[in-house]
Amino acid sequence: MTQSVKLYSLSTCSHCKAAKKFLSDHNIQYEFIDVDLLDTLERASAIADVRALNPECTFPTILIGEKVIAGNREDAIREALGLI
């Protein structure tokens, strides 16, 4: 069963870029939102979504199925995706 993967990121964040590269390198389909590139209302909504998942509101915030991963933690991402 394929899990949905959603990544909240910032366009200038090196950790976010590394997380995107990791997912792409492992042929994982994912949806991402570069929060800093959204207009004001969309940005506020996206930040509220991130805070609901990750109260510290750090980036990247990755949602894999029901699992939330704060930061580019490849070990946690691998585990959540079953790549171990």
C-alpha cells in the first residue's frame, strides 16, 4: 500500500531541498508546498496546518501517512516509508 507523502518546505531551506532530493532519489511520489512562496492568506493557512502537525513550526515538516517528521531526518523518513 502506498502512503501519501506531503512536505511543507521553504524554497530557500537547504534541509528542505535535501528532503525533496531524498524523496525524488528514491522514486517517492510526494506533494510539496513551499510555504514562503504562497500569497498571504494561503501562507497563513499553510502555517496553521504545519503548527497543527508540528507545534514548533520547523521546516521541513513531512507527513507520511499519519506519521509526522520534523526536519530532514533520513532515518525516520526511511522507516516511515518502509525503506529499511
